[in-house]
Amino acid sequence: MPANTDFNPVVVSPYHDEPAAMTGQELMAANPYRPWPARITSITELTATEKLFEFRLIDERIREAFRHEPGQFVELTIFGVGEAPISISSSPSKRGFIELCVRRAGRFTEALHKMQCGDIVGIRGPFGRGFPFEEMKGHDILLVAGGLGIAPLRSLINNIHDERSDFGKVTIIYGSKNPSEVMFRNQFEMWRHRKDFDLYLTVDNPDDTWDGEVGLVTKPFEHLEISPANTFGAVCGPPVMYRFVVAEMRKKGISYDHIYMSFERHMKCGMGKCGHCQIGHQYCCIDGPVFNYWEAKNIQGSM
Ligand SMILES: Cc1cc2nc3c(=O)[nH]c(=O)nc-3n(C[C@H](O)[C@H](O)[C@H](O)COP(=O)(O)OP(=O)(O)OC[C@H]3O[C@@H](n4cnc5c(N)ncnc54)[C@H](O)[C@@H]3O)c2cc1C
């Protein structure tokens, strides 16, 4: 079905109460619990269980004002169904739309997967602390993603791509269980041939079609050459992965201060109010979801 590009806020917005003179920033700040209507403008099937959705916020003021950092998330509402935190998968350098890569996991994500181009959802945010993009500039970058962990890291990867001259050597390791679970295949296929990205795709269980590496996401570390003093590491994947990837990064000599990782914890409000994602003295939604090694070490069960 072709994307519906007819954005008419009068028809679809249930909100008519705000003064027309308010800016998008003022509107969003006035009530951060309010989901802003957004239209699905594109849906791409990535695997049997993951889809990439592109959304456009309908109110032009909100669309203009929406800015995010790589690693941040939004709270996505399906009216009548519920709300869920989802990482922003598109680069902050691409404005006007938001991409979310969503795995079909349960009731909410099932309902999203049934939606069509043109359907309306609600978006509030962005929330949380992302990767320290400005601090990373001028350094080499080693990105390690496992499975769905590629969703938030893709925002960082694409942002680095768009500002490539600000970074040194960029190495990407992306591991999946099976070839059929590799997401963004076309994008990675293109990058495989580029000299300014070192790309390693690994799968645990290869089939006849697979010509990449075989083994866990830590396997490419065996032949990785990096300049540890100048390298930032960024990690996102299933909980079991972090301990092993961080150990490999340490073996290569990367400083703990330069290792960042993104965590998912059950969360609701996204603003440190409800306490659902509180771990010790930290709120995952505002202190994270991206933490550096020292912060992550204090999060129970994560390292
Ligand atoms: C910061 C953050 C970023 C996220 N980014 C993405 C993303 O980019 N893509 C994506 O597909 N999913 C992401 N998730 C997970 C997503 O929020 C859950 O998959 C979703 O809420 C499941 O809802 P459901 O009703 O479909 O499934 P449910 O039946 O409620 O649960 C299915 C599975 O999802 C887990 N889950 C349920 N609610 C949450 C929650 N609030 N937070 C984390 N896990 C949950 C459950 O433990 C269970 O394993 C993210 C979660 C967080 C906290």
C-alpha cells in the first residue's frame, strides 16, 4: 500500500486546545505525557518477526521541534491498546521522520505489526540519555550489536555515517543467531564494500547462503586490530552478551571509561516518575538507557 502523505492535522488531531502561537518545544514541554499523533508512512519487513516503521508527526510544529540523540527512545502509543518504549533507529541527522524497528513480542507489538501505512499512532519523547556522540568525535569507534540490539545502534551508526569525517576508524560487529534473522541486510551489504567501515557480520548457525563469519559476536575480536587508547566502544544486545563483549574490549585495551552500553528495563512513564525502571539509585529511563561501564556495573544483573 503506498504511503499516505496527506498530513491534515485538523482531520486527525484530537487536540484543538493549544494556542496557535505556541512553538513545538513549548507544546511538548507543556505536557510530556501527551502522545502526539503520528502517521505511519512506510513499513519494511526486515525478518519474520521484525519490521521497520517510519512515522511522521502530524503537527508541523512538533515535527520541526522533535530532535533526538542516538540511543534515545520514544514512548509509542497505539490508541486503545497501550504504550511501549521503543528505541529510535533513525539518525538524528535525518529530520522530519522517525524510524522504529520493532520485534513482534506480545500484545502491543502484535497490534503494531497489524497496522498499515496511513494509520495513526501516538509518539511522546524523545526520552533518556543516548550515546555521547560529541565526545566520541575524533576517536575510533567499535560498535557491537547482537540481535535486536542493532535497533538503537543503527541510529548511532547512521549518525556516524552522516558525519564520517569527524571519526577515525569505524568497526561494526553485528551478530545474529541465523542468517534469516540478520536485519538491514541491504544496508550492510552496501557497507561491506566501503573502505571507511570495517564490517563483521556473524551468525551462530549458518546455512548454505551464508558467506560471513560463523560464531558468537565475540568471534571477530580474534583478528581485530584497534588502537585502544583512541577507541570508544558501544554495545547493545541481549543481556548475556554484555559481559563477554566488554571482556573482549578490555582484552584489546579499551578503557572502561570509553565503553558504553544500552540497556532495556521495563519502564512506563519514561521520565523518572513512576519508578518502574528504578534499579538502586538509578532510573533506567532518565539515567540511561545508555550507561558507561562504571554506571552499568552498579546495575544489578547487568554485568
Ligand atoms: C528503552 C527501551 C527501548 C526499547 N527498544 C525497542 C526496540 O527498538 N524495538 C523493540 O522491538 N522493542 C524495544 N523495546 C522492548 C519493547 O518495549 C517491548 O518489546 C514491548 O513493550 C513489548 O510489549 P508487548 O505487549 O508486545 O509484549 P509483552 O507481552 O508485554 O512482552 C513481551 C516481551 O517484551 C518484554 N517487555 C514488555 N514490556 C516491556 C518494557 N516496557 N520494556 C522492556 N521490555 C518489555 C517482556 O518482558 C517480554 O519478554 C525497548 C524497551 C526499552 C525499555
